Amino acid sequence: MPWPHPTKRTINAGWTYRSGAPHKAWDLAIDTGDLLQAVTDGTVLALNDGVRNNRAGYNPGRNAPSNWIVLGIKYQGRKAYVLYQHLSPGLKVKVGQKVLAGQVIAKSGNTGNSTGPHLHLATGWGWPTAADRYRYLRSGNTIFPPSKVFTPARPAPSPFPLPRGHVFGKSDGSSKVHSGADSAADAANVRRIQGRLGIAKTGKIGAYTAYRIKRLQKKLGIAETGQVGPATWKAFRL
């Protein structure tokens, strides 16, 4: 399961605070700077970045700005979202970006209404605006516990199999563009690409495969080249 952090799973706060006040989320004990990952596939709906981490033991107050990400997802066939809050500055994603389960999206931190480093993780129904990201606190909007929406992480991509400067793509006469027609190894890798695209595994890149590569590149927010180089290979999780 792609928890926000692969090993640190201590929950300091859950449905309510010790005072009995509603919390309806998890506060996970995580050190500042730890890499955080998407708990499921989704689209970044909104975020805030650029707020410095608080110094140890200091809480600037309830209305202090923090760094956060709202990840729009689908759960049980409905729109839902995941809120990551108190993040360190320097988020790894941008608004509109598609992310995959297990992809690193931020570093944990201690920003906003926070006395020590932790991750506030909440899940709710709908795709909220930035201003409405706390809608999970309203009756009927909470999905609890957050782990209900987690999905298995996709396997880590294998190393890109071509030499530096070479790509998989529709043949253009260049020896650096591998269409799959030149070797059995190239054809096998092209079939992997076509399998990721959900199209017939012919083992050769023609116009239609190149078109589908561009479509998935656009969906993932990367350069729409119609070719598969190291960056696209990694983004496609091949």
C-alpha cells in the first residue's frame, strides 16, 4: 500500500483531538524533509507553496498559512480528494498534473498551525476549490480513515534500455529512433509501451502508436513528443 511515507505510520491524532474536538483526519508523525507519495492515482486540483517551516516548538497560530496539496481522485466511482497539509516548501507537483500511486509529490514539514513536524492527511467527497479544501469537516463529506482510498503503488520503472540520446518512436530514418523493427529487444520494449497505452502489441511504432504516446504524455503533463525517451519511460512506469 502506498502510505504517504513507506515506513512511518504512527498516528498522533485521528477522528477527534484529545480535547474531543473534531479532527476527522490523520496526523502522521513524520520528520521534516521526508519524501511523501501519492496514496492513489489522481490529479492535483490546488496547492500552496513557499511557506517556510516553523522553528521547533513555535506555532504561529490557527490562521497561519501552510503548504498543502489537494489531490483529486476517484473512489467508489465518485469524485473524492486527499488533502496533504503542513508540507515543506518546494512541492514536487503543479496544479493540473496527473500523478500515480506511489509517486513522490512533496516533502513533509512543519508549516502553518503546527508545533512540530507531521503530516495532516484528510480525505473527503468531491473535488473542492482551494478555499473549500476543509469541506471534509462538514457532515457527510468525510471519508475516514484516509486509508480507505489507498491503492497499490505501481512498480518502479526499469532502467531505460537504449543508449543516451536514443528514443523509441516512429521511424524517421535516424539510427537513434527505434521503431521496434530493428531488433527483437526493441520490439519487446515497444510491446511494453503499447501495453501501457492499452493498444495492440504489434512491436512496431507507427503513426497510431505515436499518437497514443502523445495523448498519454499530455495527460501526465510531460512534453508531447510522440516518442519515448528516459523521461517518458519513467513517467509511463515501464
